[in-house]
Amino acid sequence: MFTTVSSHACRHGQGKLLLRLLVLKNARLCNSNSSIGKGIRSYATEHAHHEARVENIRNIGIIAHVDAGKTTTTERMLYHSGRTRHIGNVDHGNTTTDFLPMERERGITIQSAAVTFQWPPKSVLPNGQESKTINLIDTPGHQDFRYEVDRCLPILDGAVCIMDGVKGVETHTERVWQSAHLSNIPRLLYVNKLDRDGASFKRAVQEAAARLKTWPLLCQIPWWQKDEFVGVIDVIHEVGLRFSKNSGAMTVVPKETLATHNPALKDEMEKARLQLIDKLSDQDEGIMEEYLERDINVSSGTIKKAIRRLIIDGKAKFTPVFAGSSLTNIGVQPLLEAVVDYLPNPSERPELRLITGSKTVTFSEFMETAPKKKGAPHQKPEPVLSVSHVFKVVDSGARGLMSWVRTYHGSLSRSSHMWNSNMHVFEKPQNIMHVSAKDYHDIQTLPTGHIGAMTGLKQARTGDTLLTFPGHQAQAPEAYRSVRIKAPETPPAVAFISIEPYTKTAGDKIVDALQRLSREDPSIRWHKDERSEQLILSGMGLLHLEIAQDRLLTHYKIEKETAIWGDIEVEYSECLFAPTRPHHHEYDRALRGVAGRAACAVLLEPLEACHHDTLLESSIERDGNVIHVSIPLPEDTDELPFDTETVRQQLFNGAIAGLSRGPRRSAPVRKCHVHITFDPEKDWSKSSTGGHITNAALFAVRAALKEAHENAQVGILEPFTNFTIHCPEEASHAIQHDISSARGGQVMEVRKPEEDDYSGSVDGQGGERIDLTRVYVPPDPYEGVQSLRDEGKKMSGSVRMLHIMGKAPLKEMMKYDGHLRSMTGGRHTLTLDPGEFELVTGPREKALALEG
């Protein structure tokens, strides 16, 4: 009656026999190449992945809010694929991808980790079929490490977004979803933890539609036996998948058996399938034609192809939804099948886009329009052998700095002579390696579509572009010299810690460690305070800086007793109230014994919305500021005696340095529009060097800021955070009063969790309205007795909970959790999400003046 795929049987060579049984039991399921169950250790060699054809590659990421089950899901994927022999547990500190001591101690993911495995396992595949190679990156879920997510997402071809079935869509869920949307990453949605008390698949799906603004395509619905979550119903193939919570064995239950033993569940499955087909037929002509021809008997293959076509553009107008409980081994194998079936391979993604000068073009467009050699206008530009992107740098200790790269075009080898178009240097790798969590394995080449790591790159940083050309030139061809892939934006720091070394030797060692640490993680910044001579380490929040401090002490072997370590404090910023007058500065000092001269004019003004709306190609946005460079062309010539893009970048660098410390508190300047004018006839000479040009912009910006401060036109900004507090109703009034009166915050909304309204409509990602009343979701198992439950809660005196949402200064909220504990008796949760920088006024400004 049932067909069970067990771990033991498959690991002892019976996988093919069981697969044949599945073919007999359910031809539709097997005809779609679904392999359900585990195989023997099919990962034949640790580094066989680099031989996989590009169409068999899936580069995916796991994204979610903290504690939604990312690492737990990854562990089950590795185990069921045969990649590992045991299942790691976050609570036990023995997972594959969370291998740092701080990760295991705190039970959270701190840095992204890459692993490779194959699915389906080779042992259960018929002869002649190939497994797909899945390169998976497990990303952090805490908002302090959002830059780690942002630098990994653009190099991925797909993502699995995990939702907590109890908590639903959380703040960081929305944020990582939006980050994936900016990179047009196709996504699957996996509702996890459905075995927990309070889990609601219905509410989770409704929240996904309302808050993620995507139309959910239910490919599965949960299978509850009374109140126990036992498996999932495959809506597309019309079978039940029941799981053993201990062994992970999966039982395939045919539709006929469901009809006999659970007719209501069978009816709900048919309803879910009809709703899915109905939605797909509105969008896909192929499924519409088959729907009209065969009524509701649309084949599973047609449905899956239609879903794939709808999500492959990465716009997330529609998102396939799956159900499970990774901790109890429910639903992970079907999720892996979905990764293979729905997410694209590298060749199916949109063409690589390159930034050349002030334009962004596709790779093929660039190759067609690339400038020709001077004196040879009819000659094609020299070919580019490979294009790669450095998306992460890791200090691995014994191996030194390792650059993680994704290859988009061509292939890299250890003999590759690579041009770094960001740093304008050639580099050659010592080794190319396949990354497997904390382990690395040497490989000979890194072909198109693959992810790997390199050692020996002395200059490469996160966001750099690497190009290779025929031969070994001393300089890159002019057409490719400054071509680059867009680098991730580094968010502004919101907190800092001061470090005051006791001796010069200790200071030099700490400076060296800070340089290496900030190269690993560009969201960590540091500088030396000119007045106090302290080293200031800035980061994204309390946890981020705690981890950075621990890494300095443990990984870089800094002795804590060699310096005074301050408390972690909020990093304030400065802003302008009014425009400055134009400031012209000429820099004519000798630099490193080389005489020279350069000048420029600078105008500063407060940043307005119109500056974003009219952002010019010759402008950049950095750290909350917009910098525009104007280089007018003299009337009597149509060619300048210097490379305009190089000079423009030098002026940008000077302005960025000038804005890094304001005149009032030596804090970074934000929300400023900088207009730099560089007149080639007046401001440039043959003696102008890059250093002179950069310093001209730097001192012009500083002079303008100094004058603004003298005229009392500089204000203070402080970072705000958006908060959500889940607390007992009896404590809610005291909490609201405390936030509003004592913390300088603002309560925006107070509601009961059961009062969420899904009766309206929202604007979807594709621009169309999503009518939430038309979003199909199956009923939760307890809906029929909800009123009885509510009465029971009232009689038993159960605690009524509320959600309090608002915004408050980050300074007041960084350690607010401890204060809440005394107000709620520990019966609360606090979630913080980065907000905007807001002007400090009134008593808070006076208090700051007294502090500083």
C-alpha cells in the first residue's frame, strides 16, 4: 500500500530497486525525474564538482531571518544527498557550515559558508542520467551581518527563502527578500517548523503574499494527522509524502490510498491542484491550451515547466511554496527536487552586465562596441579570455587571504594572468580551490558558472573584477582597463568601539590586524582619531562589533591587555542645514618628493529627494551621500589630455575622504550632495598626479564643511532602528510609555497577532495588485476548534500577547532586551531592523553637547 524509501536500504545498494518500485507505484512522479530518498555516498571525490557541465549546476543561497532554520535545513540537504554521514545539530555545535567557534558558541550563522553536493544521488539515478551539482551558500540571518548576505546574493542563480511557520514573515525576511529582488534572483519559499506549537501554514502564506508582495504558488500543502505534522502533500504529482522523524525515511502514499484513509485531505489536494492550475493558466499559454484540452487533467510536467517559466526572470511576481520541518526531517528531499526542477543553471540567467565609464551594458554589447586600437579602427578589440568577480575575501590563517570568485565567462587556471580592473594591477593565483565549509581542495581550473577560491591575490578586495587576456601583457588593453562588474554597496556604520594601545609595538600589531579584518569584511571600518590618537573600529551593530573584537583577540592573536578597549557605542553622523558657497582649492605640495599641482571647485548642499531622482551617470552614491563630478570640455578641442574616468575616480576618492570626518564631532558626514567642478584649462597641468587631484578634492570639501560649521549650519544625525516587541498585554502600556518618554522613540502600531487582516490587496512585485482574498491557502488543522481553544485560554488565564511596532534611537535599543526582561518577566521577543539616520534635536542634542 505504501512505498518506503529508507536510509538503510539505499546505503546498502537497494536504491535502484526502490526507484523501480516507485516507478511502478507512481509513474507520474518518476517520469518527472524525481528521486526521493537517500543514496550511498555519491559524492565520489571531494572536488569532482568542477567537471560538471554548466547546465547541471545550481548556484543557490539559503536566506532567512535569524533562527528560521537555514543551517538546520542545510545539514539535512547534505545528509540526504550523501555528502555527510551524520546530521549536525546547531544546539550541539557540530554543523558543517557553522564551524567558527563563535558560531557554535552562540548557535547562529556569522559568516556565509559554501558547500557543494550532488542531487539526486547517483545511486538512485538510472544509467545515463547525471546528477545536478549544487553549490550552496548558507548566509547569516542576523541583521548585523546583512552586508555578508548582500555581497553573496548577486553571484547566485537562485535562492531558497526559509520562513518560520510560527513567526511568519519577520523583518530580516523582508530585507533579504528585497536584496534578492534587486539582483533578480529566482526564489523558492520554504515554510519551516510546521511541527511547532502555534505553527500556521495558512498565516505564513498569507503574510508572504501581503508583506513579500509575491503571488504564492502552492506546490505542497502540509499533512497533519490531528495536530501532528507528519508529512506533505505533493499537489503537482497528487501523492502524499510521509516521513519518519528519526531516520528521514519517506513513504509515498498514492492518491487512491489517501482517498480511502483521509478523503478530506484528498479533496483538499485536488482543490489545491485546481487552484494552482487556474492561476498558472492565467499567465501561461501552454498550460492554458492543455487545460482547455484535458480539463483539470493537466500533466505534472506541464505544470512544472509553467512554474519554471514564471519564476526564472527573478522578479518574484510568483513564488513556489513548499512545506516542512527540517529539524524533524520532514520535507527536505522534495525541497531539493524543487531546487533542481525550478531554479536556473548559470547559462539560463540574464547576461552579465558590465560598467564601462558611465554606462552599464551587457557583455555581448560591450564586446560589439568596445573601442578599437588607436590607428586600427577596423580591427576587432583583443578578446577577453575570462571574466570573474571577487565576492568575498577570507583570512584563513595558514593559507593567508583567500579570494572567493565566481566565473562568468571563460575559465581560470593557476597560470592565469589576471587584470584587476578595480585596482589596475595584474595578479596571478598560487592555488585555485573548491570550498567545502572549512575545508579546501585544490582544483586545476574554475570554469564558467562555478564558484571557487584563490590564494596569492595580494590586491583583490570584495567587489573587484578579474579579466584575463591572451599572452602576458604589461598593461591591460585600453578597451578593458576600467571595465568592471557592479560591486555591492557597503552600508554605513552605526556603532563603534575605541581601542587605545599602550605601546607603539602593540599599536602597529593592532593596525595590521585591523587592515586584514577590514579587507575580510568591508562593512568593518577603522581609522585613527586625530585628536585622541585612539583607533576607532566601526561596524553594523552590537553583535557585529562583539564578533569583530573576538576575531581580533582569537584569530589575529591580539592580547587584550596591550590596549584599553572602550565600550561599544552608537556612531553619530553630521549633516548640512544649508548649501555652502563654492570653494576652490589648489593643492601644490610635493608628494613623495614629486612636485605637482591640481585644483578643483566644490559646492556642498543638503541631499534632497530630487538629487536621487536626477542621479546623473557621472555621479556616485556612497555612504548616504551623492557625489557628482563635472569635467567641462574646452571649446577649442574635443579631446582631453588625460583619462577622464581616472581623474573622475580620483576626485571621487578625495571627496569621500573629506566627508569621512565632519567638523563638529569628527563623525562621518551624510545626506550631503557634493558637486565637484574640474576645469581642464585651470585646474590641471602636466605635473598633476593622482595624489594631487585627490588631495585637491579632499581639502576643498573640508574647507566647505569648516565654513558651514562656523556658520552653525552643521547638524548631528543618529541612527534609528525599527523595532517589533512581542509581549504580554499587561506589560504593553509600561513598555509604550518607556519608549515614548524615556527613549526618544515613537510607537507606530499596536495590534494582536490574530488581528492581521488579509482581506485587502497589495501591490505585487510585478506591478499588478495581489487580491489577498483570492490567495488560496488550506485551512490549519485547529481552525475548526479555534473558538473552543480561545474559550479554554480565557478560562485558564492564558497570557494575551501583543505586537508593538515603532522606531527609536539605536543607542537606546542596543541593550534594551535586558530592560524588557524586567518588565515582562522574560515573556517577550525583541526584533530590531536598521532604520534611517535622523536629526538629533532638543534635549538629546543638548545631552550630546555635554558628552562631547
